[in-house]
Amino acid sequence: MKAMILAAGKGERMRPLTLATPKPLLCAGGKPLIVHHLEHLRRAGFSEVIINHAWLGDQIEETLGTGEQFGLSLRYSREGEPLETAGGIVRALPLITEGESGWFLVINGDIWSDFELAKLKPPEQSDALLVVTDNPPHHPGGDFCLTPQGVLAESGPDRLTFTGISLLHRRLFEGLTDQAGKLGPVLRKAMGEGRVEGLYHPGQWVDVGTPERLRALDRQLHSGEPGNHGKR
């Protein structure tokens, strides 16, 4: 199975840090955010990773290269003008599912988590498996409800937050083009058909969406102390 890291956003909420540096290359704990992902993927047994990019994407390729230094094979999906998340995945599908069963891992480039990626196994009856966690202070309403049967629903009690880590099947994107827009509507449509499962992560997770959260994560990783960024 291959993995894809979504790294094409402009990082507008992270300005001025992202005026000259793409968000995935911002550092926390002494290394770029995207390098944390690559290390986690390697430990989980992944060998091939596709990275989409747009804003200052040449810097990403220059920094990461072929991936040999991480024990990985990296390929790039160049977008020019950034596509939305679903569109970016559709654009990269020929690289992602080439010679594969149809399942692939997707990780948002602007998060950090201690979730063990090796725990993700393709579900037999669904088209997607999303990792969810407790709602952080900046997103108290959450995204989806995880039912006792392990299925995700758009509404319900005890909503949880989508971490940006998921296993997806190419069936989700049938008939879509790279102008498909955001991933959320694609997932919600599949949820309405009972085709999305969820996996709860009780550990650490950070949506590195602002300079303040980046600094907090950097302090946490340098100190070696557990954080509570993904906790209520």
C-alpha cells in the first residue's frame, strides 16, 4: 500500500512564516513537519510515498529529494495552482494506485500525531477508515460521530475530530476530476451510505494551523513531555 501526504496548501493562517517557506517544511522539534510524517511512515512499513505540492513546492522537492535519506521512495504530484483536497487526490491517483489494490493512506501535511500508522488496516465493508480523536479547544464541535459499531456518521452525540489521517479506497473518487473540491463532501456522501468507518485515537494530535500551535508543539517535542493538544 502506498501513502500520500497532502502538502499543497498555501498556509495562509501561518503567515508570515509561510511567505518564504511552505508549511510542511516549518520545523517543530528540530525537523520539518513533513519529516515527522516520513519517519512515522517508514516505521510503519511504508516504502512509497506520494507528495502533492503547489505553493513553493520546489523547496519541498529540493529538501526531500528522492526520499533515499529516509529509506523511502518519494514521488511528487505537482499542482501549480493548489487544488482542494479531493481534487489533489484525484490528480495523484495514477501515482497512488499504480499496481495497488485500491487502498492508500492519506495524511494531512500540517498535523502532528503519535498515532501508530501500522494500526490502520483496510476495512472489509467500507470505502474509508478515518482516525478520529478528542476535540481540541479550537474545534470544540468536532466533525463526526463514531457509533458503537465503529461507523462514522455526520451527526449524533459525542462528536469527535477528524485527525487528517485516513485509509481511502479509490472507489470514493470514481467519476470525479481534479476539480472535485474538498474531501469533506466526498466523505459525507459515503457516510450517508454507511461506507465510512472510524478508529478512535486517545493519544496526542496537533492541528498545526497557527504559529502559536507550531511554537507549542516545538516546545513539547524539545522538552520530551507529553502534550494535550488533542484533548478536551
